[in-house]
Amino acid sequence: MRTFTTLEGNSQRLDGGAMFGNAPKALWSRWVDTDEQNRIALSCRALLVQEDDRNILIETGIGAFFSPQMKERYGVVEDNHVLLDSLKEVGLSHTDINVVVLTHLHFDHAGGLLTAWEEGKEPELLFPNATFIIGERHWARARRPHPRDQASFIPQLINLLNASGRVELIKDGQQSPTLGKDWRFSFSDGHTPGLMLPEFNMPDGPVVFPGDLIPGAPWLHLPITMGYDRFPETLIEEKEALLNDMVARNGRLVFTHDRDIAVAYVERDEKGRYTARLPQGNVRKVAM
């Protein structure tokens, strides 16, 4: 039996204009509220999949590794490592996780792999019993980043993962030896080269964790991209292909950054616009 549970990690507040790229505020302000600094509230959500007596975690959020100065700069809200608290709420510790799947290694998706900041101490790698599954092309990108997104990576984390000896790299079109044939991986280059989209099946259709390809329900709107995306036009084409596939197969998406909607089916209306169908907040042990 397979179940999935959405888990909250540390949350952020980031500039709304950056999150919605070249879309005017008059448009995106219909979907989200802003504070006095023009920032919007964002989740950094992970997904726990439990199957075959193993616990599989997709992403770890931003975590609490930033120093106070950097925490303020990047709008991280909480001081404690929220994902660890969320795991505790479902009866687990980070030591109980067997596999961690990472769509990519930007700090707001992989920072939760590290221990919380303590003055005078270097961060340590959590999840000591887990295999870390990463796309091969993105791993190469993270080890030699482009100046455009160099600040999005955590050099200490890359070194710790490499030293762990527990990194499993997935080539485009290949399966994971650890997870097996029941898991499928597709790849996207619009946000960052080699971003990996994990997919597993439930009785009523597939579930996909699209990461920053579609970070939340507002980004279902096809032309909407983020200012952080490397190749926006490529991203729009990749997004359209995924959304058409989800409509055809009755698929669900899990949104990592949407404050209110964690999971939704996808539908297309009479005008051809993609929308969230049966949107839900955080869910626990969904079995269908």
C-alpha cells in the first residue's frame, strides 16, 4: 500500500514581482496578498510517500541553516527547523527516512537537509540513513553553477552530499535502482537545467511533484513564470506539456510554494485555461 502526506517546512516571504516575473502586479495581486515590503507568503512544502515499509521524502524545503543575517535577507520566517517538527507530528524522525528525492538543489528546496544554524558551528547533514536521489545533469550544474544562479546553491551542502557516498544520480530517461519501476522521472530545463520531476501512481491516477516548474496554483496560468527562471519560454512549453498530460491522465500536482493549496487535480476550462480542480490544503496519509 502506498500513501502520501504533505509536510510543511520553514516558510518564506519573497518579493512578489520576482515570483511572478514580467506579469504586472495588477494581475498577480488578484491571487496573493502582499505585505508592506511587497513580499508574498510562500510555503516550502515537502511530500512524504510511505510504501513497502520505507519512507520516501520528496524535497526538504529551505530549513533553518541560514545565519540570522541571511535569514532576514531571504525572508525565512521561523527560527526552528519546521520540517523536523512536521515529521515528528506524523511519528517520524529524519533518521527514519530511507530515500530523499530532490527536484533540484536550490537552497529553498534542499536547505532542509542541513541542521539548524548555531553560532560557531558548521552545518551537518541530516537524514543519515537515506539515499539521496538527484538528476545527473542538475548535480553537475550544482557542482559548477553558472554566475546567474550561483547564489542559489549551498556549497557546504554539495560537499556533504558528495562525501556521504549516498547520492544516486538519475540520467534522463532512466529509472531509479533504489525506487524501482513504480517511480517515473521526467526533466525540465526552464527553471534550472536538469530539474527532476518525480511521479508515482495512485489508484485514481498519477501524482507529480513539479517543484519550481509549477510552484503553486497561480503558476498554472500558462504565461506566468518567475523572475528566477533561467529560460522562461522553455519553461512555458514544458509546463504546457505537463499540464496536458495531467488532464489526460487525471493527475494531481503537489505544490511546494503555495501557501494555501498543497494538492490539486488539473483541468482545462472552455477557454483553454488550466485551473486547479478539487484543491486541498495539507493532506495526511492519502491512499487514493
